[in-house]
Amino acid sequence: MFPNTAVLRRAETADGPRKKTPQNSEWCLEWSYQLYCPCSASLFFCELVGAHIYAKATFIIFIIVTTVLASIFISFFIVGPVVVILPDTSVFNRTSLSITNYTGFRLHTLEDNLLPSYTVDYTTGAMMSFATVFAVMFNGCTGIMAGSNMSGDLKNPSYSIPRGTLAAVLITFITYNMLSVMAAWSCDRRLLQRDYSFLGDINIWPPLVTVGIYSSTMSAAMSNLIGASRILYALSKDNLFGGVLALARKTSRSGNPWASVLVSWLLVQVVLFAGKLNTIAGIVTIFFLLVYAAVNLACLALEWASAPNFRPSFRCFTWHTCTLGILGCLIMMFLISAIYAFASIAFMLLLLMLIHYLGPISNWGYISQALIFHQVRKYLLMLDVRKDHVKFWRPQVLLMVANPRSCTGLMTFINDLKKSGLYVLGHVKLGLLDGLPSDPLQSRYDSWLSLVDHLNIKAFVNLTLADSVRHGVQNLLFITGFGGMRPNTIVLGFYDDCTPQDHLQGKILMSTGHGLDAVSPSKEPGEQRPPFFSIVRGAEELKDLQKEEYVSVIADAVKMGKNVTLARYFNQFNREEVLGSGRKIGGQQSMTGPFVDVWPLNLLRPDSCGYVDICSLFLLQLACVLQETRAWKQARLRLFLCVEAGCSLQEEEETKLRVMLKELRISAQVQMVAWDQVVALHWQRQGGREGGNLVESAQNEERMEREEKTEEENGIQTFPNNAVQLTDEYICAVNSLIHRHGAPKPAVRFLYLPRPPADTNRYSAYLHQVDLLSRDLGPTLLIHGVTPVVTTDL
């Protein structure tokens, strides 16, 4: 390696010792300054002119350096043994001349130099070690990355960079090792330790080495300066740091980034004020090692992500070599200086944070997405549905959305209800693919995903094209999810005559893609624009589905083993207002948190005798899940039990339910609701309400459920008979009962949703009954659960 210090040498006759020109600090400083100024000016001029001048200058320097190297190798064989006078230094406080020998190729000289023997640096007086020597010498190997830094100026970067880099590594490795072996074979150890410019002392023409030193120094300075300026220009052009680097974006008419060159050159001058090249070399080495570690890390990430387009042409590439490269770079960084290593890593992390928060959204591709995909696929395969257990049940929700403009309140509420489970927004677009030039849904995903970001919810989006809403919902229930991550609960908006409201009017969403919306394509990633969704349905416009089809969707979901939830009046739900009631006010915790009311009895089947069935427990589980989320921690559950005076069955069920709540560790405020007058309306329709009739009806209910269970075990899917005819008077009385027990006003109510009738002709009557039951109750969830969700087994 060429030494960093350039000092004029003068050789006397061959029979005398080779002496050095007398020197002192003032003379060296003045002489170095006179050489530095023209060199720095010429370097700056070459960079300003452009990369083509750099290429021509580099070729000339390559010829000079090759000539000097050839003279050095020839000198090892031609020059005989000589006595070399070591340079004067004030470190050792010696007045007499110090001499040592160049022995030529001698076996004993090689044996003496094989083992390490670090000593004091004669220029600084500091004790040398492997790490300090490595830090200085490593700078001679950093030129191999010059091609990568100039990728923007190369005609064919994918071809030139790998071949040029590998060729540079190979030539550098061979040259440095040959120089090391020849120097150790022919130079006394004292000469190597006390004279860093010994190659000039033993050369056939000493000034030639000085020429080589300056030429190689100019080449390294030019490559680093042009590389740094191009990187700075790329950062400014991509706007990664906002407007901080706007000045560096200026270029000449030919496209040369002269502003970046000027900034880089000024920064170099500032660094040179340190005055100690060995100190600067250590810091530069640490940053270069960090860059190499980052390159290895990027290659390792691509290899682990199994990206199909990552096909390295280097045949010896494996993830093992990347790992060794990362570990080697990190170890050497901390060996050189632990403080500088920590500081450089912290600086890199700071830059990453700035890019993450200040940088624009881009379409470059993110390695993190490839790694996440690889890991998610692996763990999805490990998520075996055969190992599902009720103890680990969680809601996995498919929310059907007709128009997002009118459903933002429901979307945010279901996001709280999912409890870290799967959450999918589903939408059915009516139409057929026949006759269309392309899939019309692909151009809608960007708006949907932008809405997900705008609402700050954690949801997937799944759109489908079908000839009817019912068939579209069936498709989504069949295909949504992967492996063990499939929706177990479907949420539908309620079918009523309410006019939908546009909650996105005047809203601006952030686009994250390029041209995904065909109607309003995004020219730039990160562009702000109104969401592309159809306008909300007017009061006089027809709906996309009829009542019978809506109930058929509910029946289909139950047949497919999905829990069904109907959401009503969530256009009145204001999440900030509701959750604000339980937050701190004036430093004091408010005691009036939001209430969540649960009515676990099937109110449309008053002859049912049980509170503790699958649907009731599912109702209670969802309410408890909502309370356990961070935003709803202050919510208070209120459980309402409808009882009749003197009914022993109801008392037994009440006791059973309280025991169940205790075993499940569910904290709820249980309230008894006397509904004798309400249920009397139903028994009057049936022809009496004696106690025996109630017991007999309950027994009939149990018998009917046993028959249904037997038929299901035999593989026959049935529905409850629903032979009982309910009057509007009774249902309105139940609705009034719920109203009367709604103080303070709850944030949301959970009601029991009965199964749809088996007779499709009664679908309209079924929907009418559910409509009367939940009318004017505020945000309400009508829930029908079909899967067990709680257990007390350990």
C-alpha cells in the first residue's frame, strides 16, 4: 500500500547509506500547503466539469500507478542490500543518526517478520495495535465501492458494477499481499516500523514513488468526492429529507450536480481541520465498515425473503457469506473504537428515522414487505385449523360495507371489537366480468386502503364482483382469509329506511400508489385527493337488495357456521365523544365511563327458558372483548336479566348465570328486569299465562332443541320452527322496556338475534320483528352466535 506521507528523498552513491533531506515542521507545513492548494483546486475543477473528465483523469492515473507498482516490484529484485538512515523524530529524543538495513530477499528476514510486534508510532508517539493499523490500512481498500457510488453516471450499471467491483477486489488483494510478502522478506523489521516511506528508499528511482503516492491520493480523493456528491444529489433529488437538501439539487446544463460537488468539497475541507490523518482514517474506516455491513444486511434480507427477482450472479454467494460479512464489519468497528462505533450506529439510526418520517411515499419497493410476506406465509402454514381451541378464540370479523362514505363510525367501532383478530372490509360490486375489458375492482383498492389509513384502523380489504349481493357475500365468506385466519363473524348493516349520510364529504385522503384509481389517477405517491367512492344513496333511490335477499344472506352465513351481527344506528356513533366520557378530566379520573348494555335473552322467543346457551355466551363474550380493549377500559358492562315473579326456572337460570360470570371472571353489573306485564301480552296471544303453561312451554322448547340437535348430528341442517306468532304490540312493549332501562344512556347495546325462520315466505315478517325490537335504541348490535367461545376447563 502507498504510504500517506509524501517526503522528498535523495539517494547518495551506492556504496553509502541512503540519507534523507533535512526537514523541520515549519518547512514541511509550508511545503505541504503549497502542494495541497493546487491539488485541491484541480480536484475541485475536475469534479465541477463532470464525470467524463473524471473518467479520463482516472485512466491517466491508472497508467501512472501501474508504472510505479511495476518499478517497486522490479526494485525488490534489482536493488541489493543497502543501509537506510531512518528519519529524524522527536518522539524518541535521540540525537544520533539511526540506521537500519534493507537485506534483499533473505529467509531469516522473513522469519523475523512473521509474528506481530507492535510498537510506538514514531510520528505520534501512540502505541500501535492491530485495530489501529487496520483502521489506517483499510482506507486503501475503499475504492472498490467507487463504481457503486457512480451508478447514475454509468451506461450499464448492472453489468459494470459487479464486474468492476470484483475485479478491483481481486487486483487489490493480490497487489497488497505481494507487497506485504516482499517487504517482509527483504526489509528489516526496524525499517518497517520506523520509516513509513521505505519503498522510496529502496526504489531504483525514489522520486517515482512520490509521484505514485500523489497520483493514488488524487485518484482516491476524486472517486470519493464524486461518489459523495452523487449520493448527496440523489438524496436531494428523491426529497428524502424534505427541503433540507434543496440547494444540492441544482445542476448545470449538462446535468452535472455542481451544487452537490461544492457542498461535498466544503465538508472535506472542514474535516481536514482535524490535522491528524490517522484519526480521520479511523473514523472513515468505521463509516465504511458500517456501509459494508449495511450492504451485507440488505443482501441477507433479500436472501431470507426468497425474493424471486433476487438472482445474484456471484456463484459463491450464500446467506453464510452475508452473515460473516456483517459480523466481521461490526467486530472490527468496535475493535477500532467502541465509542465511534456506537456513535456511527446511532447516527445511522437517526438518518433512518428522519427518512422514515420526512421522506415521501415512494414506489421503490420495500425489503421489509418481502420479509414480512415470507414470515407471514411461514407462520400461516404453521397455524393449523385442526389445533383450534375455544380457549384461544378471538373474533375474526368480515364487515360488509355497501358504501364507505356512510359507514365510517361502524368501521372504527368494529376495529375496537376485533381484539387483535382478523378484520376484513368486504364490498360487493354488482356486475359480471363478461364483456368487460378488465377487472373493475383493481382500480378501487387504492381508495379503500387510503381510507383504512385515514381511519387508522387495522383492516384488510377484499372486493368482489357478483351478479347479486347474496352471491357476492357467499363468495367473500368462502374465499376470505388463509388457513387458520378466516372470518368467523360477519357484520352487516341493518336493513331499514334510514337515509345514509356522507361522513367523508370534504375529506382529503393520502394516496399511496400510482394510478390505482382509474377515474382520478394519482400522479405522485403521497398526493392528497378526495376519496373515489360513489355518492351515498338518496332517500328515493332503490337499494341493491330486497328484504328477502337480506335475510337470505343472514341464513347463508348461519348455514356456513358463521356468527352473524347486525349493526344499527351506528351513523349516530361518535367514538371520540363516547370514549371521552371515561377519560381524565382536570387530572381526575371520570367515574361516568361509557356503558355497554347486554340483553342475553332471546326477546323474540319469550318461551325460551335459558340464559346460558351458545348465543347468549357469545353475546357476553363480545361485550367483554370490547371492554378489554385499551380504548374501552373504562366502559362498564350492564347485564339485564328478564325475570317473572314466582318462576322457579328463571331463578335457576339467574343463579346459573351468576356462577358462570364468576367462573369466566367477567365483571358486569347484573340488573333484574321484571317483565311480567310485557310477557303477558305474548301469553294472552297464546291463550293463557298460567304457571303450568310456562313450564309446559319450556319443556316443549327443550324437546324441540333436542330434536334439532339430533338432526344436526345426523348431518341435516335445520332451523327453529318459529311457529310462535309474535304481535307487534308485544315487540313494541319489549322495545319500550329496553328504553326504560337505558339510563344512563349506553354507548352501545348488545341484543340477542334469533335465527331466521326456515320458511322463506316469513323472511319479511322476521325482518319486521327485528326492526321493531331495535327501533330508536341508538347504536345497537343484534348478535346471533353459533360457535362456542368460552370454557371453564383448564
